[in-house]
Amino acid sequence: MAQTKSDPNYKVIAENRRARFDYAIEDDVECGIVLEGSEVKSLREGGANIAESYAAVEEGELWLVNSYIAPYKQAKTFGHEEKRRRKLLVSRKELARLWSDTQRKGMTLVPLVMYFNHRGIAKLKIGIAKGKKLHDKRETEAKRDWSRQKQRLLKDHG
């Protein structure tokens, strides 16, 4: 990860911050996205939202559903649909694993972060997650609060 910070091409486009709060993420997968030209240009300007989106395996393909990419103003005739379903690219072995996790184990595929990698190619990191119940969320929040308070106490007395 230290290398990516200094890399000029690496850039986070959109991040799903609630994902780690709402879900217990067990594993993550990096996948490519099939995009149109105007979508890539819009992403370079940073106009995307993956907070309400999810990924699904349908008919042997992986899809990103309900993600938003802002319209690109210069592309008047050949624009794109903002909330269209976008195909995600993973290996067949990975796709089979994702399918079995969602169908058999009842897991959910949650988009975590959309970014341009070191080669300038748009990628999406998907988390294989299990939904948290309300008491789990409260527990996570209590742990976070306690660690903050602990840091304050150590800073004051240290």
C-alpha cells in the first residue's frame, strides 16, 4: 500500500463508507468494470456514487446494480445512462466462488471502493459480506467509542 500513495495514477473515485458499518466483510475481490467513454471521463472528474449499489451474479455474469456515474457534460450525443447496470470482470474461478458464497452461504456482494489503479484503469473492490444485526452495529460503535476514549486518556496522561 505504501507504493500506491506515491503513484500519480492511483486515485480513489468513490468509497462506500457505510459498508463496513452495515456488513461484516469477510473477503474482498478486485474486479474490472465495463464502461463507456463518457463514463470514464466522468469518473476522472470524480462524479460517482456506490453507496446504494450492490453486486449480483446473474446468468453466469457479475453485475454492478444501482451505481451512479454523473453525466459527462461534453458528451451530448453519446452520453450514458447514469444508473445503468454495469458488467464486472472477474475470472471464471472467482465468479464460481462468488456465486456459491451468495447462493449457498447467503452472503452479499457489497462494493467497497471504486478507483483507478496504477495503470489508470478503473477498478472496483467488492466485499463478500454478511449483514450485521442491530446489536452487532451497536457493539461496533461501542468499540470504536471506547478506542477513541482510550486514545484521549493516553494522550492526556502520557
